[in-house]
Amino acid sequence: MSKDQAIGGAIFIVCLLVAIFYLVTLFWPQLFIDVIGYVGLTTTVADVKFWIIAIPVFVAFMAVLFIGAWIGWTMATTPPPKPIEEITTEIEERKEEMKVEEPAETKMPEASEEEREP
């Protein structure tokens, strides 16, 4: 098993466990309350349902804001591109330089009649 496969397997297991936890807590909040009741925390079904929905919404909203901030930062710190006129001028100059550097066309020597006949 490669390193990438091991990481992929770990990501799969974590996502599966989080999905199971989310579904159980959302649809059977009393089970979650019973489990955390052993810790000494007191909560209600409404509290559990609120937080089980609020936390993923918060995470998703923060992810969207982070992506927007990253796009803004990238746009703010990236230098502007060259104007199209400057690019076309450079391309034309290179073409002219290539024409100047090419040697004069040389004719291929024609084969003699003896070489042509089989």
C-alpha cells in the first residue's frame, strides 16, 4: 500500500465516522444526550439539534469566506499582465529576427540523368 493510498483510506474512515456521528446526533439526539450525560453536561434535544446543524453551516460559511479571501489576496498581489499590443509587438520582432538569421535558401542539387534512371 502506497502512502497516498494510506492517506486516502484514513480520510475515508474519518469522513465515514463523522457522517455516522452527524446522522445519529441529528436524528437520535437523545442518544447523544445520554452519552454526554455521563460527562456531567446537561443539555436538551433542542440544544443538540441546534448545534449539530449550526456547526457544519459555520464551517461551510468560513470555508467560502476563506476561498474568497484567498482569491482576493491572489488578485491583489499578482502583477497585471502585459498589454496585448506589447505582446504582439514582441512576437512580430521575434519573427523578423528569425527571418534575418535564416541563411539564404539553397537549392538542392539536381540529380544527374544517370542517377534518375533505374
